[in-house]
Amino acid sequence: MLRSDRRVLLHAFSTFKLGGPQARFVQLANAFGSEFEHVIVAMDNCHDAAQRLNPEVIWRPLAVENRRGGGMANRAAFRRLLKSQKADLLLTYNWGAIEWAMANFPRHCRQLHVEDGFGPAEASSQLLRRVLTRRIVLGLGRIPVLVPSMTLRDIALQQWKLSPSRLYYLPNGVALPEPASLQARTTGTITIGTVASLRPEKNIGRLLRAAQSLRHEFDLRLLIVGDGPEKQPMQALAAELGMADQVDFVGYQAKPQAWLERFDLFALSSDTEQLPIAMLEAMAAGLPVVATSVGDVPRIVPSTMAKALSRPEDADFAAALRQVLLSRQLWCEWGASCRSVVAQRFSESSMLTGWHLLFLGRDPFEPEVPA
């Protein structure tokens, strides 16, 4: 395909450090190879997640000057940049890129806004200013909005008052590893692992405190895969809890899925999630999970694993972890059920098909019907 024939997609993120939306973009871009040209805006001008892009992916960063002073402060400058890139499609991701939706009004090019979830400021409830801004910018601006979770769909309909005809649900999807790689050890030290960007809302401290409360009852090790601003505070907390020798912080990994083979149990201790990709990958690998009951997590954990869910509270999470550890004889069965859920409902092929049509400028979705 000639370069001039490629569709140019401009992706606006708050940051291009590795996180859920960035991991999904990398997954999509690598799958589609050189078919599209990607222009990546990071409002903090950090493009670390690009390290995971395959060499054949055609992409380039677009540097921005992000001025303080509210959503309109950058509108004129961003609109000039948008026009200069001659993008066929503008994709804006989450609240941190809402200013690019403002910059595209009046409509310069086709746009899709993607909402994946919330940071710590909205972990427990929506901020009124952001709710009203979404209603105006996305709703009155008639911008199509895509969500990967049913929880977000309900929020978009009920709180943001978006039109069902412009609201689409496309869940994240992950690949299934070969069945031969699945295993569940039922004796010896238990390795509890997690894969996460180490930010406050991931609440790794909750996992550390839960493990510390159970370490005299069970032989445990923790394996924390990921990096972020909370890494050093969590290392300090592990030392304070007397667990420095039982917790491995392995940092950023280009292929975190490979580390799942070292886990016996996957833990998700977040205050807020929607449809966590890392948890789906763990389930696809046949791992049992223990998780906080946030976002769509209760919808994807098999019903036979109800004891593996907890409220996003320290004591409740520790109690759920203990129940899961006492049910070790069920882990093989639970892992098979987790893998089956992913195969049936969250396949990578279904997700790729939907996003490929989107990138081509086609509408692969039937509009949502009013709830």
C-alpha cells in the first residue's frame, strides 16, 4: 500500500505511558501493522508505551504545549495542529484528552471518543464539572462514544445523558495462550502476582497489607509487574510491613504476559476499574483470580468464584484472599472456567474486527437501545 493511501489516525491521550488504553492501542497497532499511519499525542509528551510497538507500525509523536487554564485554553492551538495533520479520524481517550474533542468543534474530521475508566478523583463518584462537560462536549457535539464495559455504558446513559444512538459497547479482547502452557500448582510457596501501572487507584498497598496479614498462615510471595509513581512508596510500604524479602517489584516489562507463567494466583486490588486487560490476560492463561468488585469485574468472574470477589476495602479484600487461599484444591477448575469466559466473551479476534472497521471509518456497531 502506498503511503498516500494510508488512513491517518490521530490518537490523543493524556499520556502514552503504559496503561489500559495504551496497551490496547499497542495491541491493535501491532495487529494491523503498516495498514494505518498513527499520529500519537500525549498531553504530557511522554511516549514510553511506544517501546512495545512492532517495527512495521507506522507512527510518529506529535509534541504539544499544554497550557493551564481550563479546557478552552488550548483549543485554538490544538485545532491548528489537528488541521495540519490532515487526519482522517480523531480518536480521543478519556477525560485527559477531552480538550481535543473541543478542538474538533466545529467538526473538522470524523471523531470517536473512547472512555475506559476513571482515575482516583472519580474512583467512588463522578465529579459534577466533568459530568456536565461530557454532556455538553460529547452529547451536544454529537460525538460517537465507545466504552469497553457495561458499567461505563450505564454511566454514559444515566449520568452523562448521552444518546443511545451514538453510544457503542466493544469489550476488550485478549489472545488465548496454548492450553499446554496452563498449569496450577497445588503445593509449595504460593506466588500471588499482579500486572499494573503503579498508580494510586491500583491500590497495590491493599494487596501488600492483605498478604502481610496472612503470611503466618500461608507461604506467600508477591510478584508485582509494572512501573509508575507508586513504585517507590510501595517498596517502602513492603519494607515497613516486614515483607521486603517476600515481594519482588520487577518494574516495566515489554511482554508482561510472559510473567503470568510465574503466577499461581492473579490479584487485582484496585479502587476503580472497568474491564481490566491484565485480568483478562490472566484469566485467558487459566489463572484463578482474587479481585475487588469494581466496574465489570463481577460480570466477568465465573459465578463459582463468588468468594474471590471483595468490596474495595482492605479488610474485605484480605478476607477474600484468605478464602481463595483456603480453596487451593479448586484452582484448576476455577482457572479452566476463567479461560472459558475469555474464549466465549472476550476474544481478541472479535475486538480486532470491530476496531479495524472503526479505523477504516466504518460503523461496525448496532446502536444501543434505550435502557
